[in-house]
Amino acid sequence: MNRCLALAFPLFAFAACMNQSVDTSSTGEAIQSELKPSHHVKNQAGGGGGGAQIKYHNGPVIEGTVNVYFVWYGNWSGNTAPAILTDLASSIGGSPYYNINTPYYDVVSNVKHFVSGAVHYAGSTTDSYSYGTTLDDNTVFAVVDDAVTSGRLPEDTNGIYFVMTSADVQESSGFCTQYCGWHWYDIDSNGKELRYAFVGDASTQCPSGCMEQTTGPNGNAGADGMASVFSHELEEANTDPRGTAWYDARGQENADKCAWTFGTTYKTANGALANMKLGARDFLIQRNWKLSTQSCGLN
């Protein structure tokens, strides 16, 4: 099967097949400075590891504790997703799974600074369709900027702001066709660089493309599907916030190399599959790329 990896640019998205070339430098490595890293849909290529080793390309990582903020965009009334995903954000930091990221580093003045593995859930806000039911890449950041400039969320240069969209909200730049989520950075209205990400509820728009199973371990298929995409974007934004730090010769970041692979699973009480327990909940979350073995793992 000809499976393709989705790469999203700041203003548009396209699918780049693995057997076709991406923009390359003189060394043959993919140029990342203009790329918005993405989490591809299930039937496109990029997951499962393999290929070239992931290498450091001199860009920054997020050092110290990463603060997670949620913007719940759309209609989340009566939905258990905010509780489920807040529990995940509150529990993932320092876990054996997330500590896979701690060997990643940046170099400042010839000194290595490693990812700490610490994640802190720092708060959330709601946004009831301020930009309607269809967003694009630009309005996703506008949602974040509005939340910060209005004071609903703090301006935090060590934060990652996740725009979580309800099932009725479309992301017209490529959600469900090119990606299930993405992360990037931009300059807010106050001139500060903020890191942010998009994660959509795929339960009605593309369950077969952005969800692994129709029954999730927490009884909310949309939220349980978002949990894996959230984790993917969180670890990539931590280890490669500008797309200039850690990636392989195909342009894949650490989570890209393991997308849609889950390792050993077990059945939960409702019959859904899970592969880890974080806090009081079971989750099915994709594996991540381990620098020490250059392979995918869960811990």
C-alpha cells in the first residue's frame, strides 16, 4: 500500500509520500524551519519507526517543567472529555512513558540542557465558537492569542496551549484528511513566542482515520482518541518546539516515528484496549521514540 506522511505548513497542508522527495538541504536532511509538524491520519505513512535515526539539528527544546493549558473550543456541555484529558495532563509528567523524552536536549554555549520530563497541568478556558464552527491554521492561533490577551490564560513562554475542538468543529486546513493534530509556535500580540497545538474530536468526522478504537477505556471514544494525539503533540512540542531540534532524514519527529503503534495492550472493564495506567485512568497511547535504542517504546 502506498501510504503517505502528512506534513502541514503554517498556511496549508499537503501529503508527502515516503517514496517522494521533501525539500532537502545539501546534506539530504529535510528542512524543518518552515514545517508545521503534524500527526498523520491512520491510513497514511510515517508510523512504526524504522528509517533513519533521529538526530539533533541545533534548535531548542522546552527546558524545565512544561505547563499545559487547554482551550476547550466549541460545545463541551455534558461531555466527559475535559475531565478525562485534564486527568491525563495532570498525570503524564514524570511517568515512565513520558520520561522517554528526557534524553533529548538542546545545546546552549556548548552545554547540553536536557528535557526534564516534568509536565504541569496549569489551567483551561472555554471558547464558545468565537471563530465559528470552522477553524484553519491561522484561527487556531488566534483562539490561543485571544485567551492570553483577554487574561483568561496567562502568557507563559514555558507553556503549550492546546486548542481542543468539539466534534462539530472542522479544521479546514487538513483535519481528518492530512492530520489528526499538530503543534507549532507563533508570536502573540505582546511579541512573545508561544507554543501551541491543535487536537480535534474525531468521533463523528473521521473515527477510522484518527481513532484507534470505537470504544475507549474511559467510555468516551472521542476523548480516548484525543488522548493519544494529545500525548503525541505534547512530546513533540517539548522536544522540537520550532521544528529545528530533533527529527530524522525524512522530517519525522520522535512521536511521528511511532505513530499508531501501541505495543503490549490489555483489556479494560468495558472491553476496550489500553496500554498504560496514568493516575486513576487507563489509556491507549501511542509509543514514543527512544534515543538509547533508536526504536519505539512505552517506557
